[in-house]
Amino acid sequence: MNNYLILPDWRTPRAGVSGSRRAARWARRDPVESDALLNRLLLLGNREPKKEQYRPIGEKRRREPSGKNTVSFIRGTHGDPSAADCMNEVKAKAPRQIMRLCIHRAAWSAAVGAAIIAVGCRGVPTRTERVARQDFHEVAERYRPDGKPPVLPELKPASPFSNYLMYAMLNSPRVQAAYYDWAASVERITVERSLPDPKLTFESDIADVVMTVMPGLMQDFPGPGKLKARGNMAAAVSRTRYSAFEAAVLQSAFELKRSFLELHFLDERLRINRENARLLGNLESIARAQNETGKVTLQDVLRAQLERDRLNNEITNVEDSRRPMLVRFKAALGMPHDRPDPPVPESLESSTSDPDPDELLKTAFARNPRLKAMEGEVRAAQAAIGVATKEKVPDFSLGLMADVQASPTIFRPLASVSLPIWRKKIAAEIAQAEAAELAARSRLTAEQISLTVEFAEKSFMYREINRELALLQNQLIPKAKQSLEIARTGYLSGTIDFFNLIDAERTLLNFGLAEIEARTRREIVLAEMSLMIAGVPPEGAPVLSASNPTLAP
């Protein structure tokens, strides 16, 4: 009895190829069919094949008249071989050239997949991304041209205050931090609207030998509209980051102006105190002269000395307080502690005209950075609703694998789709996004109310200071000077005592200090209304122009 390894006729290889090589190639092509063959061998192990259907191994291959290939077989090597013995013979005689070919094809496929991944895709920018990048480019041309810090203006005592403002806005570390936060948020738009990275896959079936080698490439595709919704949400967040950047620019300008005004008020206070110290010296000389003539007692001289000593101590304290104010002014310019102290501007550029309150409030609602940030949060919340709604759409994955060991190469397309079946989860995500939008709108309304109240308070303060300043400049100070002259004349004539003379001098001193303080407070309140409430940037500030569509409500 002869035992045979049966090969299906559609697997019959070319003439001139040994049965072992034919079986090895076919067995590695599909291990499932190999197992089926073994089962057939177990059933057919003791059956004699018919001569008209099978031929012994070693016989030449022949074709039937119909042109179809006959079924080939392999004679066993032992007396009563099993199917396992046949397969062991096949494995032992498999040539190494086939393995080298498989490795070569696997490496070639992996190289092609890696090249596709390396090339990647740029993706299609959304409209909101293009607008965000245009805005960023407009600001970067002035704030960081060519990615480098701009040339800072030179600071001299005679330099206009606008040079100091520009220096502070371009050099402030807080402004720089807000700028790069904005830059990061702009780049985030590209991340959110881009496809996820493709995946290079590999699969292999290994028994005693490598039977299949299947590299492949997979790509995940979010559902239609998801990437656009995520990009729009990132763009809305980017607008809030720009509002924070603009607020930092205005804050740096306001802090510099306030520190300079306080420093200027300190210098004016020193000037008035020193003038009054000289005046007290004159009054002490008059009291000494009156005492020498016997018209007054030594008490008047001592009273003048007490008042002078008190004023000198006040001058010393004011001079000592100048150092922390100068450090604050230096910090407002963004200078580190190891830099030399900057020069202080020689003159104060006071405002010459009063702003229109109604027009200023209208500008505040159109440009205030805090309101713009709140509006950006509302837009981000609206975009989040769109993202949550798109969770109803399934995601897709497509891929292709190739069995590079088979000849010809077998391709295996792959596809998968997510099933958004958890409706309660999706409904909760949408409800969460809607609640967040309502919260953002409420915060915006609260900020608008707060801004209106703050503007009303600052407007009242500005009008009150103006009235106080007009009273001091037009009435109180001129009358105090006249009263001091009358008191001095009366003291020399003996009709007024020294107490009234000192009181007149002290009144003039207090009015002079009040006038300086009122002018300083007026400029600070005006700067706060213009910069912090109305959001009007100084000339040349590195912010978007008022005509930019991004600033539209």
C-alpha cells in the first residue's frame, strides 16, 4: 500500500519544482488550509489513490486533455508514515531562499509604510485658523519681528513719555508670557483640527517556521464635522488668550504711568516742603528780630523752630520713600534688579481735555479686554456644544495589510467603525456643554454690570477731583498766599500773634500739597478709565488695530 500527501489541483505548482518545496510554499501561504489538509491526510492515510487521478512522486507532471492540472502527491519516506511525518518532511526541506525573500518583502513594505508616515499630511486649515494666524502675524511683526525682541527706544530724562510707555509694553515679562500663551493657543488650533497619526501594524503567524508576515498601515478618521468643531473651539480659546495678551499690554502701560505719576507727586511734594522750610526759616528770623526788640517773647522763636524741625523730618521721610517708588518705576519698565536705575522723565504730560463719558463707556463695551475675554469664553462654550453634538457621529478606521510572504502577495483591507450607542453619555456631554455656555453668558452679563458700575464710580471720582482741583487752583491757594502775607505784615506791626502766622503758613503748605495730590489722582483716574476700563491702547502699542474684525463684538 502506498501512502500519499494530497495536494489540491488548483495548488499544483509549476513543473520542475520538487514536491517538498511545493508543499512548503503552500503550507506557509495559508495555515488554516494546511490544518484542513492534515485532517484530510488523517482520513486518507490508508487509502490507495487511484492511478488515473494520482501519480507517485518522481513521475513527470502531465496534463489531462482538458488542460486542467492533475492532483499531485508525495510518497511517504517510512513504511507507514503519518500526516505529521509528511509535514515534517516538508518543513525540513523548505529552502532558505524563501525565507530571505520573505524578509526582503517585509522590509520593503515597512520602508514604504514609514515613508508614507514621514511625508504626512498638512491638512486643510479652517477659516478660524486662518484668521487667528493672520492676527498673530500682525501682532508679531511689531512685538517679535522675525521671532526676535524688537529694538527698544532709548530712555533719557528729556525723552517723551511715549518712549517709556513703548519700552514698558515691549519689555514687560508679563506681556511676553501672555504673548507666548497666545502663540501656543494658535498652534493648538492646528493640533485639534488635524487627523490622528497613522499606525504602522505588523502581524505574523509563527509555528516551527514563519508562516505569514503581514505589515500594514492603519488610519483613524473622526466622524464628519468633528475636526472642524474641535478647531473652532480651539480658535475661540485662542481669542480669549489674545484678550489676555492685550490686557497685559494695557496693564503694563497703566502700571508705568501710575508709578511715574506717584514718583512725580513725590518730587513735587519735596519741592513744596522745601519751599515751606525756607519760609519757616524766614519766619524764625522775623521772630528773632521781634524778640530782640522786646516786642515778642522767645516762645515765638521756639514755635518757629518746632515747626521747622517737624517739616525737616517730613522731608527726610519723603526723600527716603523715593527709593521704593523708583524701584517700582523700574519694575514697570520690565528691568531686572541688576540693571542700572532708569532715568525719570523731567516733565509730566498732563491731559488737556476732558473725555466724553458716554463715548468712553461705548468704547469700553466695544474694546474692554475683560469683556472680550468673557465673550471669547461664550464662543468657546458654543463651540464645545458643537463638539459634544458631533459625538453622535461614529468614527472610522481604515487600513491595509499585505502578506509579503505569499506569492502572489495577498492584501487584506481592514475597516472598523465606532458605535456611539451610549445615548445617555452623549446627552450628558451636550447638557454639560450647554450649562457651561449659560455660565459663560452669566459671567459676561455680570462683568458688563460690574464694568458699568466701575465706570460710573471712576467718572464721579474724576469729576470730583476736577472740582477740587479748580477750587484749589482758583480760590484756596491764592487766598492762602494772600492770608500769609497779611499775617506776616500784621505780625511785624504787632497786630497778629505768631500762632496765626504759623497757621497761615501751614494752611498754604497743606493747600499746595493737596493741589499736587489732586493733579496726580486726576491723571491716575483718567489713565485707569482710558486704559483699564475703555481699553484704548497707547499709540504704537503692539495690539490689533481697532478696525480688525477680531475686535468686533
